[in-house]
Amino acid sequence: MGAYQLDDLIAKWKLAEVTPEQTIGQILLLLQALVERLESLERQIKRQRNLLN
């Protein structure tokens, strides 16, 4: 199951095209993707710092 883009999710929620449970599930998927991106950036920064030292 893929996550909607946030703007699409908000629009669907406003129009009652998704249930509250679906909305929460989609928010969790979006949050998971953000966490993965943040962790990737943190690893990149750590590698760059190690190269400079």
C-alpha cells in the first residue's frame, strides 16, 4: 500500500473520501518515509564529518 502525497491526503480527508482510520494509516506511512529520509541524511552527515577528521 502506497502513501498519498500529503496535499492529496488532506484534500481527500476534507472531502471525506478517506476514513479517519485510513487517514491515520496514511499519516503513519508518510511519517515512516520522513524518518527514513532523516536517518539517511544523518548517516551522510556522519560520513562527511568522519572524512574531514
